[in-house]
Amino acid sequence: MGQTDILNVFMGEAREIITNLESDIVNLEENPRDETIINGVFRSFHTLKGSSGIVGLTGVYEFTHRVESLIDEVRSGKLSINDALIDVVLESIDWVKTEIFGSEEKKSDHDEKRIDLLNRITHILGKTAVKPQKKEQEQKSRQDMHHGLRYYHIKARFREDIFEFGIDPLILMEDLAGLGEVIARRVDKKKLPLFRDFDPEKCYLGWDIVLKSDQPIDKIKAVFLFVEDDNEIEIKDVTFDFYENEELDVTTDEIKIGEIMVKKGILTEDELEEVIAFQDDVNKKLGNIIVDKGYATEEQINDALKDQEKLKKKIETTTIRVDTLKLDNLMNLLGEIVIGQSSLMRIAEEMEEESGFKLKNALYALDRTTREFQGQIMSIRMIPIGPTFEQFKRFVRDSSHSLGKDIRLVIEGGETELDKTVIEKIGDPLKHMIRNSIDHGIESPREREAAGKSAQGTIVLKAYHQEGNVYIEIIDDGKGIYVDRVKEKAIAMGLVKPDDDLSREKILSFLFMPGFSTAEKVGDLSGRGVGMDVVRTNIEGLRGNVEIRSREGQGTTMRLKLPLTLAIIDGMLVNIGNYIYIIPLLSVVESIRPKQDGIKTVEGKGEVIQVRGEYVSLVRLYDIFKIESRCHDPWEGLVVIVESNTSRIGLLVDDLVGQQQIVIKSLDNFITASRAVSGAAILGDGRVALIIDIFGLIEELGNR
């Protein structure tokens, strides 16, 4: 792997780590005593420090090392979580983001910010850190060791080229010394070459260290977390067998067996100490001594050994990073298989009965395999939406603080999976809708209390699967949207007449019109409705839709409906003249054959048909696409009712051909300039069918 490849891998991993860090810090602010979160933050900074060292980002390495030390003080209980600490850590994350991903322009005052942050970290450490008391020089009793300080033997042998990865073993030794008192140190010089062969850029030394510390062994291991795989690192807890200048040949495994048996209630703490003390004199296996003294049976010892093996096994996640381009190529190949399968099925239907029957049976079996293959390929592209949701926690925190509001973000359904492409494209629309909820949805603490609500507002970000689609809801418990104001604004803009009888949903849909806003003043963050047309455009571009539900004084819910994937859709095939068109099934409401007297012409709206008491515009697709059609009268053909958001239209077609899954093929811009077409698909007989973009079609009709 070349340096460029290594850097690209680092950039990808760094983005994930930073996103997780931001979410964890906000969670830590809400749950300051949660040790799981604290340990997760420490590991993230530790990993980021090691990774940056490998790719040569010394500045990031040194800076994150300092932040890691701050979190380490929190881990050890010497620092408590407060606003100053949370702020400096979040700002430190911002500095790291700019250092790794920012342009040179963004780094203009970068050094000053780094110095400021380091000074603030030093101030926090110096002001509040509890200085460790001087340890007594005399050796403590074995019981004191067991209940207090621990003794660790650390053996570290590093690969010769470790400096090339940006890692200095001496810094690791300094980190280790910061966790306690180094009471014995030996340098291994066996690999040191003659002077003429000496290379100053290689590491020839190893270390054996005995550390006295009040920290658990996991914390000692964390120092070497990033180098343990490629180097020889051994860490043993030798508390029970340590004498001032001597170590007995007793392994950590034996001590663990004793601890396991204490936890199982087979031994008491006193019995374990007695066995260990006796072992010092006779130098026998711990298990043998326990059996000899009658504290346990051989069977119980064997059970403890099995438990020990289970503890030693590490569960490794077998994951691999795959270029999305390779997945796209797989999807294209899968599409060709589906097309070929459709062609064979068509041929089978045209063959003589006996031969065709056998071929059909074989094709049905192939169809099952293909669908299973398709499901597996699709699942590779599916990723949980949780990480995308989590990144908004920092945004909600900072935005609400800047407005003097108290808002918490609640996440539900983070395990819900979508196609990676969909997730990548919904970030901006979600951010805009959340921004609107923060700025103009949630009231100030004083306003909320006056309205009988809690001072803290809540925004719920929720995802779930339903009927083959994914729904995302942004729910706030704010003041809601005043429908009367929306209607007044729509009347003022000439969108409706004062006496028009409009449903609540129809009125709220005006918020998606370009430039539409009911905000009395534009805030720094947003204005309710401003840019919502862009939100709708982006969501419709994903073949989804968005709707708003709101109650004055209670809050607002914005709901997105999205397909699981953009690569394959369920489509309704319709016939118009000699051509086949595809209507996404997601947009289809129903198909009807209207009566002759059900067609009317309305001034300003053209032809309409009445469907369940509602008048729907009639669209003759043969006029849109400039082709010949067999049916010019709606009562002779079929009308497919489709919807986009709250707009419904009826599409006149000659006939329905069927319904099937199709693989979408994109069209170059020079092929079609019509917004009414979103792509194409190859059918089983080799013909190409255009896919109708319902949202684009409605937009195009509105511009005529």
C-alpha cells in the first residue's frame, strides 16, 4: 500500500472517529458519570493519535496526546466533567478537523487557536487535577498490594522501522510512567548493531519495565493499544508474586484462575491469599495447591480453566473496506443478469408447451437464486442511519446554546438501514429541517414555561421501515406552525384565493414553495420555510417525498418517505402507443377508468377528473412525450393517479403492461432535457423504457 493509499484510509477513519467523538462528548455532557462513554472518548483520541502518527501528522499527534491526557484525568476520577472541559474538548475536535481536512485559508489563525486550547487544557489540569500523593518508600504488605497498588511487568520489543510510522517508543514510555511509578527498568540492547551498521532512523532497543500503579491492567494496555498488533508487547500483573528486586515464575493466567474461582464462590479472598502465600514457598501450580488444600476439586479447577480460555479469546470483527465503485459495478452486473433472465422468460413463453414448461421451471429456480443474490448485494450497500443522526447532536447543542435555548436531541431507530448513496444525500436536508426546528420551532425557556411546558425543548429524530420504504421523522415539541398565517401568506403571494377551501395538509404544503416564509424576522440560523423548496427538491431527487404535520402550541412533525435503495425500484409498466414507460410504484395511488361524464374542463386548470370527491388534473402523456397514442379519450384508456407530496395528477395511458422490479440506468444530459424523465431500464425483450419522474413532471407542468 502506497503513502497515498495509507493517507486515504486514514482520512476515512479519521472522519468516523471525529463524528463519534462529537456525539460522545455531547452524550457525556448529559451523562457525566457514564464510564462507558468516558472510556470510548479516551480510546477514540488514543486511536486518532496513533493513526496521525503513522501518516506523519505530527501536529495532530502531539495535540491529541495532550487532549488524551485530559480525558485520562477524567477516567481516573481526578477531574470531573464541567462546561469548561466540554467546551475545550469540542473546540479541540474542531481544531483537529481543520488541521486534517481544512484548506490553508481556514488555517489562518490555526496556530493561535492551538496555543489557546493547550493553555486552557493546562489550566484545567493545573487547577483541578488532583496531584498524586508521594508513595511510601517501604514495601507494603501483600494484603495492601492486593487491595490497593498493583505491580505490572511490561515487556516491549518494537519493530525496527517503527519511526517510519510516526511513532516514538520513548513517548509511549513517558505515557506509561505517567500512570504510576517505574520501580525497575532494563534496556534490551541485543539487537544493537556495530557502529558501522548503525542506522539512526531505526529502533534497536527494547524495554523491560516494572510499574507500580493504582490503575487497572486495561489502562496499562491502552498505552500500547495502537502498536500491540505489529510489535511484541507483553503486560503481566505480577502483584502477588512481586518482591522488591525479584519476580517469581508465576503467570497472570494463574492469578486469573484464582480470581475466577473467587467470583464463582469456590474460594474466599482470604483462602486465595493463603494459597498465593503458600505458593511462594513451594513454587507449585496454583490449581494444584488449591486441590491439595481441599478448597476445590479437580473438576472445579478444569471448569475454571475453561472459563479462563473463554476470557482469553478475542472476538474479531471480520470486516473489510470496499470501494463503492466496485459495489456499483456489481449492481450493474446484477442488472444485466436480471435483464437476461427476463429475456429468457419471454422466450420460454413463446416456445412450445413441453419445452417451454421445462425452461420456465428452470427459470423460476434461477429467479429465486437471483433474488437472493440481489438481496445479498443490496445488503452490502446498506448501512445504519445512526451515525448520520449522531452527528446532529453537536449541531443541536451548539445552535441551541447560541440562541439561548435548552434543547436535547433524542434519536430513535438508529439501527434502521438505508442505501449508502441515500444516506450520503439526506444529510443536508435533515440539517436544514433540524435548524428550522431549533430556530423557529422550539421556544425559549421562558416562553415554554409560560405555556406550561418544561424549559427544555425536545427534538426527536426517528427512523423506521414500513411497507418496503424508510421513514424519517423530525418531531419537535415547539409552538407549531400557525396554519392561518401560512394561508394569509399564500393569499398575499397570489397562490390561492381567500375563499378557496383548502385542507390543512394543502396549506402546509405551501411552505415548500420557493421563497415562502411566515417568519416575522429572519434569524441567524434560519427562517421557517426558507429553503424548504430545496429540501423538497433534494428529497424528490431521491424518489422520496416530504410532508409536514403541525398543531399550534404542540409542535411540528416533518416526515420523509424514502426508498431503501436508488439502484432498483418496483415499477408499473404502462403502454402508450408503441412505447413502454415506467411509473415508480412508490408514487402510484391507484388506477381508474373514468366515466365519460367524469371529465371536466376548469378555467386555469385545464382538464380534470373527479376522484373520490377531489378534482385531479388530467395529464395526457402522449402530448408530453410527443408520441402517437391509441387512446385519446380517458374513458377508453386508463388513468393512473400518482402523487408527489400533496399534489396529485392523473396520467392517461393506453393500458397497463404489468409490475416488476427494474434496474435503473442513468441517462446522459444530452439525451433528454426533460425533467419528466429520471432514467431508463432495459426490459426482458431488449426494449428500453423511460422512467417517469413524477416530481419533475409536476414541476414541468407548473412552468408551462
